[in-house]
Amino acid sequence: MGSFKGHALPGSFFLVAGLWWTGKYSLWHATRRNKSIGSTRLSSRASQRRLEIIESSVILFFSFVGMLAEQFLADGPRLQLYDFVEKHWEDLMNWQHATMYLFFGLAATVSLVIHTTEAAPLALDRLMMAIAFFNEGFLFLYHLHGRSMLDVHVASASALCCFRRSSCCFLEVFHRGNIILELLRCTLTLLQGSWFWQIGFVLYPPQGPEWDLKDHNNVMFVTMCYSWHLAFAMLVVSVLYCTVSCVVRSRLKRTPPMEMGLLKPRDRDPESEDEIL
């Protein structure tokens, strides 16, 4: 994480996750809202469950890779937490990053258990994701000792975004399928991803002059940049949601009305809680 690439990589992951979630939730909401017009396999419980399993598997894989990278690449601690000879902690930065990946891996594991078995309640996946986001922000807050003013400022803004996402996920425990909360989480995830890139350019510029980390004007400019990143994330989510909604409605309108009469009775049953994944 202490490099430009180290911030660009997780930033890219968050950007992809935000775009994926936006498209997924927009599609599910559009198909539920227009169910009276037509039917689609993408809105079925089985299809949604398969998507959740694939998504959780990908998150678990990258979390595992992230933990291994923090431990064994770029002079990592290699699972050594304390050096008893020199009497000091070993690479705590890497250990904190690995801990962050660990909680996302735990959230993905719980999600896999929920969507492949009946061993846990459905809302537990949102609760675990809320804990993972909270832990990320918690680690960021105590990751700043002895750093410069601008460094502390950009990291604090990132922690604030983490706590907001955690709050959204926690509310989803009780209001699952609420499209406003889901899109808000998508927006904050995109904000987190683009902000990681911004941190990389500020603290570890790949080219050009270095930033003065003690200049208050730079702090003011970066604060304004944070607002621009938020506006950009809101715009992307809005455009993608409107695009998906228009495409789904257009496709369902072309569905012959007689097909609705050919559906099996169980396909026309009202949605249960399990269908709103």
C-alpha cells in the first residue's frame, strides 16, 4: 500500500465492485418493478443466488491473494509478527493491510455459506460486509501516527467513506432490497475506489513534482477534490441505473403477453424474502 501501485490496485477493485453492484441492483430492481410487463430469468431466485455465489467467490479469492501479497511480497513480514531478537513489532503496516483483507474474506465466506446452504439467516451477509467496511475505516484511523498534515487528511477522508458504507450495509440488514440504500452503497464504493487513486497521485505521484504535504492550500484543494469525486460517483451510478432501467423496460415491453399465461404457477407467486438477494 505504500506506493502508487499499492493504492491504484485496491482502488481499481473498489471501482469494479461499485460498477458491478450498480448494474446488478439496478437490473434486479428494474425487473421487480416491471414484473407485470413481462418475465425474465435474471430476476429469478436461482439466478440471483448464482450471481451471489460467483461474486462471493471472487471477493474471497482476491482477499486471499491480498493477504498473501502483504505477507510475502515486497519484503513482507512472512507471518512473523514480533522479532524477539531485536525486540520490535515486524511490519505492522503489512499486518494491518492483511487484517483488512481478512475481514473481507470472512464476509465473502459467510455469504457463500448463506447462499449455498440454509445454515445461516439471509441478512447475515450484509452484517458481515458492514463489519468489514467498519474494520477498514477503523484501521485507517489508527494508521496515521506521525504522518504529515495532507497525508492524515486524505486518509481520514477515506476512513469517513468506509464508515458511511458500513452504515449503509447495516441498514440493509433491516431493509434488504431497498434500492436507495443499495445505490448509496454503490456510490460510496465508487468514491472509495476513485479516492484511492487520488491518494496515490497525491502521496506517491508517478511523475511530475511532489506535493507539499504541509501546505494548507493543498489540504483545501484535496478537500474540494473529494467533493468532485463524490459528484462523479453519483453521476456514474445515476447514468448506469437509468440506462439499465430503460433497457429492461424496453425488452420487457417486447415480451409477447401470451407468455405470461404460459408461466408455471410458482413463477407467478409473489416474491419472498429469499428472492430479494
